[in-house]
Amino acid sequence: MSLKKARWIARAFVLLYFLVLCAGLKSAALTDDDDFYVPAGISYGEWVLKALRFEPVFNRAAIDQAFEPNHEHPPLAKIVFGLCHFLLRGWLGPTDSARVGTMLFSTLAAWLVLGLALRHLGPDRGLRVGGLAVLAMATLPRFYFHSHAATLDVPVAAMYLAAASTALAAERSTAAAILAGPVFGLALATKLNAPFLLLAYLPFVLITRGLIGSRRIARPKALGLPIPPIPLALLSMGLIGPLVFFALWPWLWAAPIERVTQYVAFHLHHYPIYFLYFGRVFVGDPIAPWHAPFMTTLFTVPSVTLVLAGIGFLAAWPAIRLRRRFLEGPDDDQRRAGDLWLFVLLNAAVTIGVVAFAGTPIYGGEKLFMPLFPFLCLLAGLGADVLYTSIVEAWEGRAKQVALAVATLASLSGVALMLRFWGYPLSEFNGIANGLRGATAYGFERQYYDLAYRDLVAWLNTEAGPRVKVHFLPNNWEYVRTFRWYQRAGEVRPEVEVVGSEQEAELIVLTHERRFARYGDDLTRVRGYQVLKEKLVDGVPVWSVLRRTPRKE
């Protein structure tokens, strides 16, 4: 297959990926973070639009007013949210329009995955590995959900991958080496995860230059130490990257040192968030154990995807070892493939390892290590291709049938989980955990993010009565904010009011979240209330609507 044809097929894959994301937009519940990032995005986007109209917005007062909301996080993703809001709000409403921005970042990640595979594995194998990797990404239930939430986790996954892809391309392209700096700056302007790319890139440079794991090192006599030339990409990332980061964040301009210090300090002393792990609630000090991210991955990624990624991991090692034989040889296919898999493994280790071992609070399930999943899916794509190649060699002349069978196998587990937990993806657990029922028994949280589920909103809108006051337990204040967005979008009547006091409410919505200390007392107190509606997911209650009157016997 020609490279040109492979690229056109890859574009079709990416378009299909975006359409699959579109299918889930209206089913994705609002999160408590949407109310932080969407208003900030609207404010930032409005400032950008005024700047494009040459209005006087570059003074300190105008900049501070526009960028004060959510100034603890960099602006790039929020600017995209805001621009999507202004472009699509008349069609999709105020929040879903902004969430299209996250979908665009997720689609960018799919495009980059295919690009990496095509560039380093050639058109035929690259299209198979990249296409199967994108298929795995599209059927990761939790990644799929985060691809719809107006938060920074999938955007930084995409921009981290963009910076990593550019740095890897810089091994063979001066233009890519220069471009690595600006792209790294864009990643820095997305979220704090981005700088950790250097923890993968520096070992990659040392290994590929023969400075780790090789005796073939030229040692300058003056120092007796190997001193490799500094890669142009690293210079670009170190010099241009911070400049792009600074240029894209107007809030920093007035007081750069003071405000960068505030930015770093916020994340070093992040406010505590409750995290339930094997029946114990972790908040603040001590943090959850190092193995929490690994167990979360083991219990939530579709089982077949995990198996294929394991096969891909085993298949990557020979390519990496073969690549080391060509440290000074020609630029051939073996080196390209070895570079790709070495870089994938290093980045996969860093993106989850930083969360596990850096001593930072672990909360929110998988959301803190979103950049892992494109690399994990690339390994799953490699594993699926190994399976495909093995079967084709045994069954000559049936390549198309085998390709269809392998693609079905690769996606079947994920598709089944997505359908089983549709609308409730953060309650999704795989067969290893025995679904949500098993995970709840193990002591995992059955939901998080204070999700305002769409079917609950629809029930309150149509079945709760002509005028009703609702109170959520155990964390009402988050729902006060999210329901305002549903009312602005016209998805719930103004007569459905989320009130701050339990005593003035007619209906109580109990969201079953064990991480809150008050949950047990709340559950005991409302047992006598009449149950009007209860949502069971995998046989486990997720939320219950109760009337604040004793149940009639």
C-alpha cells in the first residue's frame, strides 16, 4: 500500500473516531469541574475574540478581569472551550458546545497515534497498528467519558502526545527539532503534566546515543566522561517552550515571577479530595498507596485491551534490542520501529509513574494519568498486529477475514463495557474486578466527580411534579452549580430547584458515594423516606430519589 493511500485511510479512521465521540456528547453527565472550566473558557474566549477585533484588551485591568477565573491552571484548553462555546452554543447549548473542545483534543490524540505508527512502521503495518490503537482508544469507557468533559485531562493527554511525537520526529528532522519547542510550549500551556515529558525524553536520548546500556562510548580524555551533543529538540524545548507558555498566558504578563510562583504553589498544596481505595478513604496525608493508579488501570481498562497491551509490551522488546545494534548504522526500518517502541514504553512508564511515585495526592481515579492511555493503546495495537500476523501466517490467503476478526476481538470487550455502562462510564469496572458489583465489594467508589446524570435530570424534569425543591446528599453544593447549567440549556425546568437546605427540600437525591464521612449517617437517616426512583448500575444503587415524608406502610 502506498503511503498516500494509507494516509487517506488514516484520515477516515480519525473522522470515524470523532463521529463516535459525537454520538456520546448528549449522554455525558456534567461534572463538578465543568462549572470551573466552562465559565473560565467563556471569559478567555471572549477576550481572544475582542483581541481579534482589535479592541483595547491588552491593559492589565482587562487581562486580569478576563483571566482571573480559574487562573490556577494554564489557558490553552479553556480558550478552545470558549471559542467552541461561542461557535456552537446556539446549536448545542452553553456547556455541550464548550465540551466539543475536549472532543477535538481527543480526536487530535487519535490522529497523532496514527501518525506515529505510519511514520515509524510504514504504511501497511503502521495503518494496522495505528488503526487498532485508535479502535482501542475509542472503546476505553473512561477515556471516552473524559473526552466529553470540559476539563484539562484529555487536552493535556493530547498535547503531551503532540510534544512527544514532535520530539521523536526530531530524531530525523531539523524542522521537527525546531518545532519541538513551540509544541512543548503548547503542552505546558495546557496542564501541569506536560513538563514530565522530559523524564521520558532524556533517558531516550541517553539510550539512543549509546550512553546507557552500551560500551561503545567515545570518552573525551579531558573529562573522562561521555558528553553527547545536546539535541536541537531539547534546546528548542528548553528555550522556546517556556516563551510560548508565557506568551499564551496573559495572566502571567503583569507579574511573571509572582504569578508563576502562585501557579506552582497551588499544585504543591492542592486542596484535599477524598479517594476511596480498598475500603479506606485517603485525603491529604497520608496519600493513597503507590499501587493505586496501577490497580485502577487493571480494574477499569477493558480486559482484552490489557491483554493485547501485554502482548505488545513483549513484542516491543525485540524491536528495541534490535535498534541498539544500529546506534551508528543507517537510518533504516529497524531503527525507526525501535525508536517508537522505546519512546512509547518510556512515556507509558512516566505518565503513570509520576502519579504513583512522586508523592502527590492520588484522587479521581484515572483522570490524573490520562496521558498514559494513548501509549497504552499503541501497545495494544502492536499486540493486536502480532496476533493478526501470527494467524495470517497460519491461514494464508485469508488476510481480510483475519483482520476483521482481530479488529472485532480488539474492540469487543470495550464495546461491551461501553454499552453495559452507557451514561455511567465512571461506574465502569471490567471483568477482572467483576464489574461494579465486584469493585464495590472490594471497596472502590461506585462513582466520583459529583456527576449530574442526564437520565436523573430527565426524570426530575418530567416526573418530579410541577414545582419541586431538591437537595442532594452528601455533596449538595456541587449540584447547585451543575443544575444551573442544565437550566440555561433548557434541559430542566426552572421549577426544579436545587436548594441548599435539606429541611426545605421536598425530594432528596442520595448519591451513593462512600468516600464522604457523612454518607453512612445520611443513608441511615433517609431509610424511612419513600423511594420514588432508584438507579441500579450492574445491580448496584448509584443514586436514589426519595420523598421527605415517612414511607406509608
